[in-house]
Amino acid sequence: MTTEPKKTAPKNLFIDNRWLIIAAIFAFIIYLLLPVLTPFLIAAILAYICDPLVDRLCLMGIGKFKLGRTLSTALVMAGIFGIIILLFLILVPLLQKESLLIAERLPGTINNIRTIIEPWLQSNFGISLAIDSAQIQEIISKNWKTAGGLLGDLLKIAGSNGLALIGILANILLLPVVLFYLLRDWDGFIASITRLIPRNWQIKTTSIAVEIDQVLSEFLRGQLAVMAVMSVFYVAGLWLVGLDMALAIGVIAGLLGFVPYLGPILGLGLALLVAVLQFTSLAQVIPVLMVFGLGQLIESMVVTPKLVGERIGLHPVAVILALLAGGQLFGFTGVLLALPVTAAIAVGLRHAKDNYLSSDTYLN
């Protein structure tokens, strides 16, 4: 007596296609809403970075008094905005003061360059530089005194584009509100999303999500540490060589180091500009170049491997490409999403590679 093999029910392709259609519609809606999602994305990134700190405050407390999630969130947010306000209070007056000094020194610097270059041009090409330092000084002083008028013109332009100004202010005011609620309810949001994952996908999805979280957390928090260390290094180095605006240029070079090579290149350009206006010989400019050269060696060989590590799987070239592609496709919002999306794609590609290497297609 033979038994007929059991017939397996065909997969319901309609259900799978329906979910694909829903996902496509959802992605299209997100794409349309990208211009208004910027404060939410910034808040989500900050909440992701700061959530471990809030969790730690909740567990530690103050003595016998246990801090709740709400109070811990408020303390962390106060720390974040306190640091931002402190940076503005330090950098803005310093930049204003040093800009005045640069404006005063520029005519003298031009005169020094003229005395060096003009004899050579005159003897070799018969060219003389018709540059009047006194006239340049007068133009700078006049324009500097009329800076208030320029500010008034900018305010008139802002007033004529009232809706755009209101939108910018609304986003700025919305950011702390969204950050507070996201940071306070972060664990609840993650749990709700986890419950929505289909049961037969949950183990694999959770494994991939944990791996993505490890990559992002190591990269983002490690990079923040690198930015802080390199800011201190550049500020100290430029201060030791006697460069004006050492604090402002060092902080800019360190903080913009999140984008590979952007911070050091921009910082070097600003430092050379100030050095040319401040110093009178090439020998005094060379130490500035040495600070940035040494900074790149320390960052690439010591600081980044120690604080970020090679195990995150995001090569600097991949980071640059991701940031440029995100900015080209989706503007500032794309820059915010570039690294998380790239990390997720990198994890997915690693899993796809493992599946391929263990498949019959590769083994046979």
C-alpha cells in the first residue's frame, strides 16, 4: 500500500506582494515628507546616541534617590544644550574679535607681500602692482562700520520671506520637544517596533538589528570621542605655536572631523590664512603645518583605531561616499541618514556574502 505524498500549500504570493506594495508606498510618503522630517531625524540620532546615558542615570540615581526616566532625560538634555550654548558663547565673541584683528592686519600683510613680489615682477616681467594699502584700509574700515546696515538688509530679506523664517524657527523650537519625548520613551518605541515584526522573521531580524546597533554605536560614540580628543589637540597645538584664533580653529577642525578629512582640511586652510596675516616669515608658518600633519598621524594611527576600531566595517572611503551620495540625493536630511543606512547596508551585504559562501551555487 502506497501513501500519497502530502501536498504542501503554495505560498501566498498575494500577501507578500501586498506587503511589498505597502512598504513602497510608505517609502514614497517618507520621501515626500523629507523636507519637514529634518528635526525629527536629528532628534532621533541624538536620542539614539544619548539613550545609554539616560539608562545609566536611571540605574545609578543620586544616593538612595532613584532618578526616573523623565528626570534623567531632562538632565541629559540640559547637558547637551549647555554644551551647545557654551560653544556659542566661546566661539562667536572670539571669531568677532579675531575678525577685527584680521581686518586691521590685512593691509599690512598686502604691503609686505607687495614689497617681496613686486621687485621680482618688475625685474622679470616689467609689471608693477598698483596696490594702495591706505585705500584698502579705508575700504575695510568703511565696510566694517556699515556692518549694521548689512544686518538690517538681512533682516529685511528675512522679513520678506516670513514663511521660510517661521519654518526655520519652528524646526529649531520643535527639535528639543521631539528629542525629549523620543529620549524618554525610546525603550517603549523599540519594544513596539519589535512586536510588529512577523514571528518567523523575528530571530533573523533581531540578529541583524543587534549587529547594526553595534556598528552604529561603536562608530557614532567612538567618533564623538575622536572629535573631542582632536579638538583638544588642535587647540593646544595651535596655541603653543602662538596662532591667533587657536581656540576657534582648533574646535572647528576637531568637530568637523566627523567627515573624514573635512575638519583638518578646513582647519588647515583657516590656520594658514590667519598665519599669513599674523606672521612675517615662512619659518613661523611651518609649525602650523606641523600641528596638522602630526594631528593626522595621531588621529589615523592612534586615536581612531583606539576609540573607534577597525571592527565597525565602515571604511573612510565608504563614509565619504555615503555622505556625498546622501547629500546629493536628499540634501541635509540625506546627510543625516547616510551613515545609518550605510551601516545597515553593510550588515546586510555581510549576511548576503555569508549565505552565498555557504550556498550550493558557490560550493558546487
